[in-house]
Amino acid sequence: MSKRFTLQDIQRLETKGIRAKATVPVQQVNQLAEIPAKELTGNEKKSFLLGIDPDVDRCGVAIKEMGTAKILDVKALHFYDVLNLINNLSKDADLRVYIDAGWLIDKSNWHHARGAGSREKIAKNVGACHQVGKLICSYLQRKRIEYHEVRPSKAKVSAEEFKRLNLWKGRINQDMRDAVMLIICRS
């Protein structure tokens, strides 16, 4: 991997009598560094919406460009891959994240008909999913990325209903559908 030289490195070399070969004088580089990137390229910075349905194994993730109705990508990603995606998207674009926040529901274990052992296992899994979501929120807060915790609706969109909406081609699981539904009507 090549080393990137900072302005301080170049100035340090010049004080030692070594002249850096540059097409732009250091003073102009300093002036360029103060100009926002969108003014340099002439392009507006892109803005994306990211929907996340947290899960222990794989989180459902959907990406949409703000101001459009088209879903750009839908994935099931591991926790650290979600953090990587957030980090990469937020470098070059404005990002607004919507998280399915199941912890906002007062009671999340309604499985009365099952035995006590089964209810305990479900409660443990639900708690683990909630913790994954809270960790993602904590990361977003630390990175100063705008995010919204969305209370999940009781109604789920089935695979057949989702196909009729014609939002995404290909196979998609419930977590991925939930992530899409978090952002589809937002701009």
C-alpha cells in the first residue's frame, strides 16, 4: 500500500532541501482543502436512506437514494458488515438510517401457548436482537449519523404481498422485507 503524504510531510521535506514534484503549489492545495468536495466536482453529495432490521445472525438491510422510489439494494448482513456498510456510505454521502426498534414495544413476548422453556428461549433471542439494534444505534450516535428508531408494526408483509408491490426482484427473507418497508415511503 502506498503512503499518502500530508502537507506537513511535504513541507518537512522542503525544509531539508528536497523539492517535492507537484503539479499544484502547496498554497493552492491548502486553498483546495478548504473547499467542500461538491464544489470541486460540481456534483451534489448523494443522500441515502438505510433501513435496518437487526438480528443476531444477519440483519436485513435496504438502501434507497433519497428523493427516489427505487430500492438500490437489499441484503442480509452480519453485524460487523452492517457497521462497515454504514461507515462506507457515510464517507461519501449524507446518510439517514431507520432501525426497526423492537425494544420500543413494552411487551415483546406473547407466546402463551408454549411451554416455559420455549418461552424463555424466545425471550432470550428477542433480547439478543434488541441488543444488536441498540449497538447499531450507539455506533450511529458516536459517528454523528442521523438515525431514527422506528417502532415495528404488528402487521408483517408476506412474500406474496411483497412481490405484488414489485419493490424488489429475487429472493428476500422477512428481515429484508422489513428493512425495505422501513424506508420505502420516506424521502
